[in-house]
Amino acid sequence: MRHEPRDAAYVWDMLEAAKRAYAYAGALSLESYLADHMAQAATERVLGIIGEAARHLSASFREGHPGIPWASIIGQRNVLAHEYGSIDQTRIWVLVTDRIPELITQLEDAMPEPPA
């Protein structure tokens, strides 16, 4: 399947941000995360990057990887950006600890080959 040349850069951005999200929140217990406002802010920021990069991926790339929950990823970014007053930090921590490791694996497997 042919993808846009920019897709590799967006997937790379998502992968790096996912790794950072896990480093910021996944290494902490829920209680430690809830007490650490800097970790919360950093985690929110990189989750926003993941969603923004996903939003810019080509439709053909997203269609070629239906196992990745694109709509949920983009939707989470929209909540973080526009509904920031209602962010549930427990839910963010669960998302990072339960879903981000799988997303990292999916993104590594989906990484486009560099152009020849």
C-alpha cells in the first residue's frame, strides 16, 4: 500500500510521544501520578501530540492499519485540547498504563519504510 511521504514522520512523532507518555505516567503508581501535577501536564502534552500527528496521517495509512484506534486517539486529543477542564487524570493514567504499550508495538510494526 502506498502512503504519503509525510506519514513516516507522523508515525515517528506518535511513537516517540507514546514512549514519553509511558515514561512520564507508566512508571508511577496511580497515587504518585495523581500527586504529580508536572507528570500530568507532561503526559497530557504528549498525548496531544499523538492525537495531532494521527489527525495528519493520510487516510490511506490509517485505512491500512485498522487495528489502531485512530478515532479514539484523535478524540482524546480533542478532549485534551478543548475540554481540558473535565480531564479525568485517573482515566489518563489507566489509558497510558493499559493502552500505550500496545500502541507503541502497533506503531513500531506500522512504521513505513523509508523511501528508496
